[in-house]
Amino acid sequence: MDVSAVIAQQASDQAAKYKSITIEKDIPLEPDVGLLTITDPNPIDPALYSTDLEVHLQSLARDGVQSLFTHIFALPTQSSIHGPLAVLPKPTTKLPRTKSLPKPKPPTKWEIFAKAKGISHTNKDKKVWNEEKQEWSNRWGKDGKNKEFEQQWIHEVPQNAPHDFDPVLEARNKRKERMAKNKTAQDRNAAYALAGDHPQASRKEQVERKLARTKVSTASMGQFDRPLEGDKPPKGIKRKFAPAEDTQDERDKSLAMIAKLDGRPVPKKVRTDPDSRKNGKKTADVLNVRKAIKHASKGGGSLTLAKATEQKERGVRPKAISKTQRKAQKGRR
């Protein structure tokens, strides 16, 4: 009995059921094990795609997953409580971000000092062991270790303490002072980090600016003052010249000056009609009766103007009035 045909059939069935773990394609697959992704750059076969879409997609997915697992099993592993874990490398595919990367926080004064001196920083634990209660307690916050002096049942009172001395209140005030001092230091560090330079440099600039201002505050504007040793000459303000190419700015300035010279002088105060104020309108064509009478009577007033008008109607020539008589008439009125 020839069993070669049966063995060949079983081998072909087994090969169809258990495919090879080595994926060979015209264009090699592009793995990115850091992101656990496989990219297949091969073009899709239109005949297989149109014949049986589901089987074709399952074949492509199987090849990609098999290639990914092959690369994962080739990575180094480390032991854990859950078994061996593969150490993934860094991703090679750059993915777009909706937001920009967060900027690193600027170092504080203490961090710069510690780095220069080689001091290693260790974070304090939030829990500390309480020997009296034999339990873990908070370092800060509710029932914190920093409040143990306030919460103890007996306190030592100094001999020179006043009669209304409260040790609990005194301990609480000291703790609040430490908190305020720490908050001030934090604000100073934040301002130092935002400034980007040392605060002493900015204070030095302020002192130099004030010193330069005081040098020109003398009667001679600092011309005859004796210079100090090592004093640098102050930097003057550079003159700004108009551009020689563009004459539009110069033309505008000249036209504005001509308009000022050619324009009529604007009165400082314009009299308005009382009736026009009620209507919400202002009119400048209102006769100033007082000034008109003073001008017509040549400073004599309304009585002098009335007498002159009456004499003119009668045909009598008005007499000339001297300045002394005019002043006397004003005094009588």
C-alpha cells in the first residue's frame, strides 16, 4: 500500500493550518516594536481583494501580527512577579501631537546651588513613624507630625512668660510663621526663575540707573563734577535722523506746520447763547453787549453812551470828557 500520497496530503493540510513564522514579501514589513505596530507597504492585490475580501484581510492581519510577535520574542526580557516581560525599545515613528511639548520647569536657586555643590536631593516621605503611638502618621496636614507640639497634653511654660501665655497658640503662631517664610521663599524662587538672571544683577542695574540720574542733577548738569575712580562715561541717547529716501514723513510735517501758520487763531473761550444751550446747540455769533457798550462809549459806560446818543439826536455836539472825569463818573456809579 502506497502511503506517500496520504503523508503528502497530511503535510499539506498541516502547512495550510500552521503557517510559517517567517513572513516573506516583495517589500519587507516595517516594524515599530516601541509602539507595537507593523506597517505593510506592499500594494493590495486587486484580484484577491475582489474575490474574497474577508479572507484577504485576515491573511494580511495574520502576517502583520506574526511579524510583530517574532520581533517581540527576539527582544531581551526581565523577570517580574507576572513572569518574563519583554523590554520594548524607544519608538521610531514620530506621531503628531495636538499640543506642543511641555516646557521644562526652570531650576530654583537651591537646585542650581545643589548642582554646583554636588548635593543630591531626596524627596521626603509623606508618612513618618510615630514611636509613641507605634503607627504611621502624616508628616504634614491633619494629625501631622509638625503639629505634635500643639497637640501634646502637657507644655513647659517659661519663667518670664506673661500670665495670659498660651503655649498652644504660641506653637501655632511659630508654625504659621514658618509656613509664611516658606511661601515667601517659593515666590522668590518663582520670580527668580521667570527673570532668567540673578536678582542682584537687576538691582545693580537699578543702582547704576539712579547714580547716572543723580550725576546730572547738579546746577552744572554734571559738567564740572569730579569723576569717580573707575567711573564709566554714561551712554547718551542716540539721535534719530529721518530717512533720506522716503520724504513722506518730512512732507507731512511741513504741511502740518503750514496749516498751523495759515489757520485762524482759536479763541480760548467762546461765548454761547443761553437759549442755544437749552436746545443742545452752541453758537459763537452772539454779541457781547457789555464789551460793545464799553467800546462805543470809549470806556464811559452805558450812561455816557445814552447821553451822547441823546445829544446827537438834539444836534448838540458832545463835550470831550477827560480821563479824570471818566473815572469820577465810574466812581459815582
